[in-house]
Amino acid sequence: MRIIIIIIFCIIFIQPVYANLSDVIDDYAQCCENESYKTFTQIVKGGASYSDIEKQKVIDREVSQELDSNFIYMDLKDCIDIALGENYDIKIREAYKGEAFWRNKNSQFALLPDIYYNYDIKNLEGRYLVGGIVATTTHEVPIQSLFVLEWSTINQGRYFFNLAITRNMLKSAKANLQFSRDEILLNTIQAYYDTLEKKMEIEVQKVNLYDRVEQLKYTQARYESGLGTLYDVKRAQAEYAGAQQDYAETLYTLRINQGKLAYIMGIEILDSIYPFEINVDQRELVNPKCDIECLYKQALETREDIKSKRAEIQAYKAQRNMNYTDIIPSVTLSYQNGLVGTKNSGLTAHNSLTLDIRAYLGKNLLMGTISELKADSELVKAKKLELINLEREVKTNILTAYYDSENALKKIQAAKREVEAADVSLDLSLANMKAGDATFIDVIESQNIKVQANINLIKNMIEYNKAQCRLLFETGIISPKNVLKDYKLKYY
């Protein structure tokens, strides 16, 4: 009875199934009926003469055509070199450092006197009081031509405080520039690895697409011979459609990641940077003997943002203490040399030396000075709290990166075993199905496990390397030399 029902069902639906299946296979054939696909087919089928590089070139050519983009091949070192030279955040920080440098120079030059030339001429005509008593009529043209030197000495001591402020702000700007370089270095590495991850996933998805079509053909042949079921055919179609979606999503993500990498590097956003690597190596960059406390202590000494914040605090302390100069007398020395006189009587030599000393009782009867001192003290307190908060954040980030690295390392070991087992499982399920000891569902599940296992291994390897780089950054010891440790360049 069951056989009769299946036969009737097949008679009703067999033509639509064949048509639908044919459309699916034709759809894929239209995309793949070219020399690169034929080569790729030979590679997948086990052509031992094809190297990993040849296989990758075939995939890259197809991906480039599908994205309608000309790839620019670069390795990690190339991307780092370009980013550190072209990134706009670094350029902005360099400009801020330049401003701080010249403000510091300006505060140094403030100790020098002012020298200027003064020429003054008047036309006096009319009736004037002489001594405020005797009225007289005059017409005279007084003239003075003087070179003047004025020196405000140390400007109530503000010279030294301004010097301390600008010197510490320059230290802060230099540290901020270096920290910005460290950030861009980390961001470039992260973006590069994200792009490399999708590149490697595309290879997995490409092989998966091929396998899905082969499975479709196989289930069709079994169905036509009466050994398979309609369910197997439909399931194969669904798996192929799902593989298409996964591949399209990976292509999309790859292009987005390429744009992000180009942005960080400071180059044209539409440039399609494509990693040279055909695989990813697990690279240990941080000494595994260092625990979190050890790394944190090192961070307190080496992190540039912490150095910047400390220098900033010193600058604000100097700004606060400068308020005390409001009650220090000001001393100004003035020297004049030149000619004075009138047009009628002529000009005679003039020399004068003036010492001006003024004592102040602060600003606004000392109340203005006190209130400003209090305000600056609160600002210093806020900056100190910001430093404490920054140090706590750094320790948290070190902890996170440390355990991300440990977790990724464990997952890599498990993923390698998963990949090995998945390959064997797929081979056994195919053999068992041909022998009649397994169903097509077993093959499908084994295929899914194989694809996911390979993707998991790629992700875990990438995550480990990224976590190691983050650990370098959070500890404050990241540098091009450190991140490229044991880096093996793999050119096509």
C-alpha cells in the first residue's frame, strides 16, 4: 500500500520536480560554465597536481568578477605601513602636537623683552593755560622719535607656570599622537583579519556550493532510478539554496570589510584590498607566562593614554597654582632712547630708564582669585578621577583580551579535531548511503557539519590572533615589530 501511494505521488509531482531541479542545476551552470569553474571542479575532485595557490587564484578570479572589483593584493605589513602613514586620525593628532609644540615655544619666548619704535607728532595751535594759571597763545609741533625696550621680568611668576602648563600639554600631545598610532595599528590589524576571515570563508562556501550541486545531481539520479525519494530531492534543493545565501552573505561582508580596511588605512574607500594569505597561522604574540596583574603593571608604565592623562593633570595643577601669582608684585623695566622736541626749537637726545613696581591684592579684592583657585582645584580633582577610571578600564580590557585569547586557543584545538572528524564523517556517510546503510539526510547533516567545522576553525584562528594583538595594545607594548613577530608572508 505504501509503495502504491509513493508511485501515485511521484506521477503527480515528478514533472514539476524534474523541471525545478533542472532549473536549479542550469542556474548554477550558467554561473560556473567557464574555464575557472572547470579548473575548480578538477581541483575539488582531487587533482593532486593543483597547489593551494592555484586553487586560490581560481577562487579569487571568480570572486573579483562577482564583486565587479579589481583586487589590490596586500599583506598585513603593507596595510600597517600605509595606515601609519596615511590615516587621518594620526594626521590630526600630529597637527595638535604641532600646536602644543609652538605654544610651548611661545611660553619660553615670553621671557624676552619687547622692543618697538614709537614716533609721535602733534600740531598744537590755540590758547592754553600755562601751569593752569597764565593763558598763552601758541602754535607748536611737538615731536618724539623713540626706541623703547620694555621687560616685564617674570610677569609676577606666571612665566614659570605658563612654561609648566605648555610643557606638560606638549607631553600630553606627544603621548596622544603615539596612542593614536597604537590605536590605528590595532584597528588596521583587526580590519585586515576580518577581511582575511571572509576571504577564507568564501573558499569554504565555494566548495560547499559545488558539493551541493553534486548532491543535487546524485539525488536526481537516485530518484529517477527509484532508489531515492522526492523528499531527498527537495532537501537537496533547499540545501543548495541555503548555500547560495551563505555564499552571497560572505561576499557582501567581504566587500564591506574591504571598505572599512581602506577607510582605516586612509586610502580611497572603494579600493578593494585583498589579503595575500591563503591561510592563517596561529601566532603567539604575548608571553604566556605573564598573568593579568603582570600585564596590568606593565600597562601602567607603558600605555600612552595613561602617560597623556598624567601629563594633563600636571598641566592643570600648574594652572591652579598660577592663581597664587595674583598677589605677587609685578616688576616692569622700561628704557627709552631717541629724540624729543618741537619743530621750532629742534629735537634733542632723550634717554630714560623706568622701574615700575606694583603690588596687588589679588583679583576683585582677592575673592576673584580664591574662587578661580577653587574652580581649578575641582578641575584637577576631576582629571585625577578620570585617570583612576582609565586605569580601571585598562585592567578590564586586559582581563577581557586575556581570556578571549585563552578561550580562542582552546576552541582552536577543539575545532581542529572537529574538522578532522567532520571530513571522515562525510566520507563514511557517502559510502554508507551508497551501500544502503545510511540515508541522504545523514549525508546532508555530515556536509553541514563539515562546512561549519571549517568555518569555526577559521574564526577561532582569526579570533586568537586578534585577541593577542588586543592584549599587546591594552598592555601598551603594541608596535609593528611586535605584531609582525613570526609573520610569514605568503605571496601568490
